[in-house]
Amino acid sequence: MTPHVNPSFSELFGHPAQVVVHAPGRVNLIGEHTDYNGGFVLPMAIPQQTHVELRRRDDTRVRVFSANKSQGGAPSEYTLGQEATGQGWLDYVQGVTFVLQREGHRLSGVDVRLSSEVPLGSGLSSSASLDVALLRALRTAFSLPLDDVQLGLLGQRVETDFVGAPVGVMDPMAASMAGLGEALFLDTRSMNLERVPLPPGVDVVIINSGVAHNHSSGDYRVRRAECEKACALLGIQELRDLPESELARTETLPDPLGRRARHVVTENARVLATVQALRAGDLERLGQLFYASHDSQRLDYEVSVPEIDLLVDLAREDADVYGARLTGGGFGGSVVMLARDGTGAAVARRICERYAARSGQRPTILLPQPTGA
Ligand code: ADP
Ligand code: MG
């Protein structure tokens, strides 16, 4: 790697960084499209992270270099207090300084270098890991009195109030609060959270399909609007208010609203069942719940794509896999699988080979991480 392609902080800015922090991407084990419906989610941190190096400046300039986006180029710049959307990836950075200042936190200009191992736009939440990593860096640099829950909530505001992506609270809360090897069971209505360790005897596999999505684009908004419409017709505040025992009420809704509501109601129930199965170490049950969640996303919520379905079908044919499902917002992205103890690496390799041959896509394996890399 030449310094010109990927320069260090000192090469970029002429002095060393003062703060070096990171925040992870996440994989959602189950509970998809439930967070903006007041429901339950179950994300887990992944080893891939966004790294932020930062140094305070004496003026109000913000200079930002992204190793993922600025290749070969100069840092992007803006002035604190003059954040303006329409600058692509820089909007996420501007959003962070925008929401902090709006909350009354005093900042000065900064020099920032970003680099991420989380694939961008692959359902593993590179954006929230960037939001939270930068919030962490600024919290340290300016001694901001913010705890990790507040950081997660601010991360959501960055995207909803500035970037213009109507995301739920799961991704930034996961980036701020989740750990490796344990699921974060979050009730997005009460914000109550519990850590649920993964049982022994299971390998988590994550495969990026190579088909990128874009959250802020139309389909995600359409799904949110459909949920709101369903609530209005049912006379409830949020789909969370419809218990599974009243699932039949979704049949009174016009298509596709009935199917959208059915996904959310049954998905909430599947999160609760998954937490129970994790605690009981019931791997077969976990696998069934994963496949059921995938089918619900495919048929009722209609957020899958043929490439993702192919990955899940290949998992179904594999004797070492308990279950698999689309993870993240959908319309592309990644699949999460549960495989028999010790088989994860081999499972991931053979499914990727078959998938690449049949789809023409270039998949990548995020978990298990290749050893010796
Ligand atoms: P996801 O969060 O699932 O990866 P999003 O569409 O929500 O997908 O966010 C991806 C966008 O976030 C990128 O297109 C880019 O604008 C921004 N982003 C994420 N990570 C970085 C990074 N390391 N450098 C610059 N921009 C980034
Ligand atoms: Mg995102």
C-alpha cells in the first residue's frame, strides 16, 4: 500500500492524532424491521470495526479523510456550525457534529482519519459503527458528559435528523453497547437491554452476498410507511401493540399491509423464542427460528433478493447448518447462519463457492474470521 493511496494521520495532517478509538459493526441475529415498530431486536457485535483517529484544532475547520472513500484524494472539509447535507459519505460526519452542537455540546474543529473493516452497505451497519466511533472520539477529545446509551441514541439522530435515513435505534445501540459472542436483547420501546451469551457448540457464519443495499433509498421508507398505515387501520400506536394472540386481526388489512404487519408481529415473537432457545442451548430450535424469520422476510415483508435467497437455500442443503437468514435491512446485504461447532469455516467456504458459481457474485466471509490473515 503506497502512502498516497492510504496515507497515515501524520502524513495527512502533519501531526499525530490525540485520540484513537473504534466501534464495531453488528450482525442482527433476529428481529428484523422490528425496531421502528417498537419491538425486539437481538444484534451482536462483529470483530470488524470502524477506527477513528482524531486531533483537536484551534479553529472551526473539520477535515476528514476516509481510507474507504477518499482513496488518493485530499481530506474533505467543512466548517463547524455550517453543516449542510448533499456531500455523500461526509454527511455522516457532519451529522455527528450537527447533533452534538444541537444538544449544546461545545466543540472546536478537528482533523479526522476514518478507516473501516465493516463492508459498506452490506447489512452489517458500517454507518452506525462510523457514527458511534466518531461520537466516542469527540466524547474523549472534548470530555463530553455522555454515557454509552446516550451515544447510541445520538447515533440514531445523526441518520434520522441529518443524513435523512429513517433508521431505527438498533444499529447505533448495537455499535455502542453490544459485545462479541453475546447477543444484545433490546426492547426498543423501553430501551431495556439484556446480554444473552451464545451457547457453546455453535459457530456463527456471516456471508456478504456482494449485493449492496441502500437504506436511505425508497424501499425502506415504503416499508416504514406501510407499517404506519397498518397501525392507523388497526387503531394502534405501533405494531408492537399487537400481540401474537391477535394475529388474526392482520387478516382484516388490505394486501400487502396484512403481510407486513404479520411479519412484524411474528418476528417479535421469534425474538422472544430465540432468547429462550439461546438460554436453553437448543440449537435445532434456533435454526428453525432463523429459517422461519427468513421466510417471513422473503414472503411477507418482501425485503429479500434472489442472491440472498440462494445463500439461504444453499444453507438448507448443508447438513452442518442449523439455520440461516437475511440479516440487516435487506434488498441485498448479508446472511447469518448457525453452523455445527467447528464447522463454520468449512461451511462458509463451500457455500460461498457454490453461491459464486451460481450467482456470478463475489461473496465475502466475515465470520468465522480467516485465521492468520
Ligand atoms: P450499512 O450501514 O448497512 O453499511 P448504510 O447505507 O446505512 O449501510 O451506510 C453506508 C454508508 O455509510 C456509506 O455509503 C457511506 O456513506 C457511509 N460510511 C460508512 N462507513 C464509512 C467509512 N468508513 N468512510 C466513509 N463513509 C462511510
Ligand atoms: Mg446503516
